[in-house]
Amino acid sequence: MTQWDIFAFSFKNFLRRKTRSILTVLGVIIGTAAVVIMLSIGVGMNKGFEDQISQWGNLRQIEVYQNYGWPEDGGSSVETGYMDDISVENIRALENVYGVTPKVTYYIPLIVGRKQAFVSVIGLDPAEMEKFGYTIGTGRLLNGEDKGQNHFVMSYTVPFLISNPRKPVYWYEAYQGEPHPFDPLLESYKITMDSSYGQGYQDLSRPKPKLYKATCVGVLKQKGEGLYDENMIVMDINLVMKYQKEYEKQQGGGGGGGDVIIYGDYIVAPGRPSRPGMPSPGGSGSDSGRKHIYNQIVVMVDETKNVQKVEKAIRDMGFSTSSSMSYLTEMQEQTKFLRMILGAIGGISFFVAALSITNTMIMSIYERTREIGVMKVIGCRIRDVRSMFLVEAGIIGIVGGVAGVGLSYGMSALLNSLARSGGGLFGYSGTSAVSIVPPWLALVALLLATFVGVVSGLYPAIRATRLPALEALRNE
């Protein structure tokens, strides 16, 4: 018999007992759909966590802080690294590191004529800005040529906040594509490090804060609907730190708050450790002469899969780290057991489907015993007999798998629809997908259904080949 003859004969036998074949296929459909839906809920759960964490920060980004020698994981005090340019270069030399920049943030007024807006000024290395996921909408991002220049890039919402200081606008949610009230690239700006500038009565006993002219060279692209668009400008970190030091010196060494570090639940002020024996910020801490210049260093990793490896390497250098990827991994670990339970439920359904296929094929042998005997007498090879039963079982698996995958897509859409209209299921908000069926899951389910079908038909096929020809012919 040719391969085509085997397939045609098997397909004919599949259609011979329609009711029994339909019921068997139905078992495979239910098993396949159960596996896909259960796993798709786990995929949707992970994707929901990823979307939630991504709104907090880039999954490839690591924030580096000074380690004050606090015991970690129950251990003793550890060696601390220095937050300086040497450490920046050492981190840059690590494998899988895509970009590194020190970072400072202050809350300042951005002045336009008699109006102003309160924004966060973020100081970065201009040459590294492009590597940290900033997307330009108008103009350009900062680059290496902007070092030492009073150039900045603003977020999309800043122009909407520029208002009369007596009636300030602190927050504005621009609808998607809403045009700016003016061209941000053509205005003249000034900044000051005095966060109280233009607010209420001015203390004339204090020196008048210095204003610095600044030029906007770019406006970031507006973030998508539902995503937070921070009110900020980005400048050269060296300029920002220079202006802050000048402001503190002008105000008699205080008031700026530039040296105050917020570390977890502790506020560390210069020369005043929050724990006994903890080094003060800015102090050398050793005879090396190195000092803590920065409060924060930000690292961008080339791929998300390498984030934890790079984070560990940075901690081994004596720093504390924080990353969105760590939070995501922790959340996924907390739900790992639940996802395993869901997968096990789907697996049980598949096992029941396999028993159904085995039972159907064994019954088919009993009904076709005389037919098997005839095939053997006329010279049909044993492997051809075995192949016919395996192919028939495979057909049941394929048909059930295809229909089961199709059903799972429909059930997934229904679950997501109920989640959106019902205020969320399983703790998800209406914007999250409860069930996600990626292409790889559909393909794996189809291959698994086919495999289960063939394996379930293996015993009946072997049993059919072992029937003696004469005994099979005598069977009525």
C-alpha cells in the first residue's frame, strides 16, 4: 500500500462511525481548548504585570544608588562603591551595558516672559540621552555637542503648564495630538534653581536668585493614551549641578536641598548619618580621595534578559540597585504556583482526551477484526496495518486540535470582552487582557493534540498487528 492509500483508508474509517468520531474529536477539542485557555490566562497575567511595570519605567533600565554598608540578605556590612565618574566608566565597561549616565532631579520654575511653569529638571549626560528611550516629537534630542550648553528638551505637556504664577497650572492632560498653545522651539526661556520663585511674597532679606537663559532644542513625543506624561525638561547634568551649587552658595550654603538623598525610608543629610557608622554623602570614606559626586546613576541594558545579570554585577561593585525588571520577576514568581495550577488543569483535560482516543481505537479494532484478517491474508504488510491505525488516531488529534485552537481564540475574546465590560476579572483593570493566545501557544497546542492522538493510537495499532490472520477471519 502507498502512503496515499494508507491515508485514504484511514480517513474513510474515520468517517465510517460519525457519531463516535465526533464524540472523540469533541474530547480533543475540549482538552486542547482547556490547555490553551489556561495557559493564555497565565500569559495574560504576565503581560498585565509587564504593562503595569513598564508604565513605571523601562524594563531594561537599572537605577544605581550609593550603598551605605547596610547588611543585605542577612549578611554583614559590605564594601561600598563611589558614585563618581570612575564608577560610571567601570559600569559602562560591563558586558551587555548599552548606556550609562549619572542623573540628578530638581523641581524648578521654567520662566517664559511673565509666565512660568513648575517642572522637574533632569540632569543627564547629553551624549547618552538617545540611549534611554526618549522619543523626539519636534526638534532633536540632546547629544554630545550640548555638553556645557544651556540647551534642553521638554516633555510634551510643559507648554500647557506655562501660566500666570498667580494662577498656576500644575497639571494638564492634553488629548492625543492636541497642538501646543505656542511653538516651544521659538520661545525664550529662563530657569532658576529657586523652587519658590514667583510664589507669594518674596523674602527681600535673601539674595535675589540668579536666572539663566536656556534654549529649547526639542519636544518629546506625546505618550500614548493612558500613559503618564511627566512634566520635565532634560539638560546637561554638569550644568544643572553647577547651577545648584551656585544657588546654594548664594543662599549661604542651604535652602537648595541639592545634597539631600532620599534612600528608601531614610533621608540622609550631609554630615548626619541616619544610622551609626554609615558614611556621610559626599565624604571620601577612605584614603583614596574619591568622593560621592552623584546621588544616582542610571544604566540601560541591551536586552531585558540580561538585566538581572548586569544588576548583580553592579551590586558586586558595591552599589545598591533598583529595576523594574526585578519588580516584574518578583510579581511573576508570586503567581508562578497559580499558573502551574492552571496548566495542570489543562493537562488533565488533555489526558482525558487521550483516554477517549485510545478507547475509540480499541473499539475500532474489535469492529474491524475480520477486516484486519483479510488485509493480512492478501499480503498487506504489518507496518501498513499499524500505520492505518496511527494515521486514523492522528487525524482525530489534528481535527480536534484545529477546532480546539479555534474555540480557544473565541473563548479568549469572550473573556477579554467580559473583563472590559465588567470592570475587570481576576484583579485586572479593564485595559488589560485577561487572556492572550500568542501564535506559539496555538502552534504548540496543535502539535500537542496531534502527538497525543498518535500516541493514544499506538497501543491499539500494535494490538491490531498482533491479531492472528486465521483467528481474525473466523471472527464474526
